[in-house]
Amino acid sequence: MNADALLISSLAAAALVLLLSMMFVEWRPSVVWTGLGAAVAMLAVGLPLGALVDALGSADPSPGTGDYQLVGWKGDEYSGLVYLYLGRKGVPAPYLAAVPFDYESALDLHEKARLAGPRGELQVTISLSEAGAPLMRATLGE
């Protein structure tokens, strides 16, 4: 279960518990309407928050071509993707991109990161293959 589904289901459960407890403690129409209003308010806050969490945590599957500064990376062998934290000059925050990789490009990226050291700068060039899939090539920074 992902984070937004967990958030929405927990808000729905909390709203249901609040509504039922208000109904069984004292049965009056004003109490029921207050409970329904609280449940609607929880969902009105929870749904956009869940969508925001999902949007901010998603990797961009098709980053634009060009040269980027590599802030960090993590390979996922199961999905065949490298998750790259990329930065551009003039843009203050890095963003997450997912690029398919093969064994050769992953080894190249790892070797360049080893050569650059912990404080070295790595540049990543992203281009498109003939099929339109993004390709990456790592180079040491200047």
C-alpha cells in the first residue's frame, strides 16, 4: 500500500469512528451534521494532500535531454531503472528522474562515482535512443 492510499484510508477510518462515536454518545440531528461536516472536512484536506504526496514522490520517467549535475542515484535491478537526483544550473532544487539502464551503464556510473570521490562532481548526459527511451552517460565534472 502506498503512502497516499494509507493516508486516505486512515482519514476515512478516523472520520467513520468520529461519526459513529458522536451518533452513539448523543443522538441529535445537530450532532450528526457536525460529525458529517467533520468527515467531509477530513476528506477535503486528505485527498489533495494524498495527491500532493504522490506527485512529489514520483520519478519523472522521461526527463529532458541535456547535461545535468548528478546529486545522487540509486539503481533498482528489479525494475531495471536508475533513479537519478538531477540538478540544473539556475534551478535550486533537484528533481527525481527514472532512467532505464543496462549493466554496462550502471557499472560506468558506479566507476565514475568512485573516481569522483565523496566530494567530486558528476555530470550526466541524457539523450534519447532511436526507440525514444532515455539513455544516460556519466562524465566526471570539471
